[in-house]
Amino acid sequence: METLNFPLAKTKEGEVEFFIPDPSKFGEAYKLAPSTLPVFFNPLMDLNRDLAVLAVQVFQEEKGRPIVVCEPLAGCAVRGLRFAREVKGVEKVVVNDLNSKAYKLTLKNIKLNGMDKTVEAYNEDANLLLSRYAKRGCRFDVIDVDPFGSPTPYLNSALRAIKNGGLLCLTATDTAVLCGVHFKACFRHYGAKPLRTEYCHELAIRILYGFLASSAAKIDLAVQPFFCHSTNHYFRVYVKVFRGAKKADQTLNNLGYIFHCFKCLNRKVFAGFFPKPQKCEVCGGEMDFAGPLWVGKLWDKETVKKMLNLVETKNFNRKRLVKGILEKIFLEVDGPPTYHVLSHFCDLLNVLTPPYKTTIKKVLEMGYHATPTHFNPQGIRTNIPVNILREIVLNP
């Protein structure tokens, strides 16, 4: 086993203290890429971990019993330690990392927090670890896969190691791939066609959900969206996983395509497979598409509500930001697929952007759905036809 032959610094996040490679000793390289550290740690992902604590707590309360959690790509294990300390009802947390330095640092952090009886650490390949827990009676209630890049290499193993009704949490940091910058990579990793639109971050979440659903269905598993968010440089999805071929078939009913007109910004949702080419009913232009992807609901409303209620009880460094994201999600949870970015819409028309709140108010007064969206500060989630929105923008 390798020794910790690098300088350490003690830090705190949430309710746990832990050691990390001392950032001050690694200079600009660390600031540009935290992956250059001997053990991976990204302080900017604290928001991700805060929301994960809330989501897992809501899940545990729904179960009403002690739960077992796994973090197969742990780094310095801060996420797993926080689950053990901050989520009531966690019986055991299994953390793992292939990096032997990460493993040794994890042992040090477990000891620092006095969690020897609650947190188990392993030093092996993540897929191998998950495969060892795939047998009935050994599976996890919660698996949190938080990789550097795409979660796809670990998905099948995670699905097999999750209990019936368990919670699977995935992070994807390959945003350029999912947002359509690298078309072939998206098709290769997720089996879907991306589209570079002003709402590409939502499309990315829907592609992730869609890939999850189709991957699970291959082994007779169904998925149900629990929570998701798009923040900074990553996407995050949470799904409940259920066993049964019939349930898997029902899940696939939520897959389809979203068509987009780059000429007038109209969009159309197609549920199902093998769509025919579409012409825009507004301007007559040819429509491009993204998919296959998830066309159903992105969130469970009750989950978001419970997470909001829990925020004030937690000791988060960025509590106001966490609460702000959840409040926006709660507003948009019942909205239609996709949103309009007001500034982008006005750029197409070559007009000044009208006040954001005034525009939402006018849309609501006309009887349409309209809310902000956490995906974009200028985004409006609405079902108003683009030709009517065009009139609102041209006549502020």
C-alpha cells in the first residue's frame, strides 16, 4: 500500500471534517483541474453533495427504516462521510476507490470522524465492488455514482447492485458531450442524438434519464425520476429502480424525441419510437430533433417539497443557493417540456429583451403556464405557442 507522501490540509463541509491534499501546495494546476491532485477532491461540488444529503434523507424517510448506502468512486470519501453523519437512519456506508492513496486517505478520514463502525472502505475497481453486492440480500438501498466524466461505465453494475425500490444517483460532468458539442461521443456513450439549443441543459438531463431507462429495461428494471438538477459544469439525476418486465415496459412509454425549429424556435414533443421527419407548423421550416430521450416528468413534486422543508435544518455552507435552486425547481416541476430563453428569443427577432418578470406576467395573464426555470436565469418554462410569444416580445 502506498503511503501518503503528499501534504494534507484539514477542511470542513457540512458536519464533517476531513483531510484533503493541500491545495496551496499544488498551485494553478489544481485550480484548473482538481483531478491533478493525488486524491481527487473538488470543493465546488459541495452544492452537489448538499442536495444529495437532502435527497437521500427524503428517500430514507419514505422507507421508514435504516438504509445502506454505497459510494463506489469515493475520492477522499467526503460524500460518504456526510451521508453517515448528516442523513438520519443510515445504518452503513460503503465507500471505495481504486486509487490506493485515496483509500488510505479515506481510512484516515473515517478515523478522524469516529466512524469506524458505520463506514467501510475498500480499494478496488468500482464495477468489481458493485458486482460483489449484486446478489439478492446483499444489495444497496442507495448507490451514488459520482465520476469524473460520464457515469456510463458504471451504470450496469450499479443497476444490478441496487435493491428493488432503491435510489440510484448519477453525476455526469461530460456536459459538452450531452449538450451536442461532441455529437458522436454522445451517440457512442448514451445512444442518443443531442441538439445544441438554448435549452440543451434540459435535453442533457432527458438524455441521461432516457439512457438510464433503456439500460435498466434490458435487465427487466424500471426507473422512476426522483430528482434532478443542472448546475455549473455537471448534470445530476436521481431515480428509483424497480424490478419487473411489465414495469420496465411502462417506463419505456416515457421515451421519445423533441423536435426543434431553429428558424422560429418552435418545438414539438414526440412520445414513442421511430418518428417521421417533422415540418414546423408555425413557419413551415424543417425541424431537427434530439433523442431518444425522456419526455415524461423530470421531478417527483413531493420529493422537491420535502427537500425544501429540510434545508433549514441543515448546516450547509451555501444554504441560500441550495434553497434558491429548490424553490425554482418547485415552481417548474409541473411545467411542460423545454423552456424559452428570453434573451435568445429576442436575439432571433433582433429586438431588445423586455423585462423578464413582466414577460412571465403577460404570459400568465393570457392563460398560459409560465414559470422560471433553474436551468437558466433567463429561461421561461411555458406552453405558449412561439407565434404568440413573438407578439408579446414585439409589443412589450
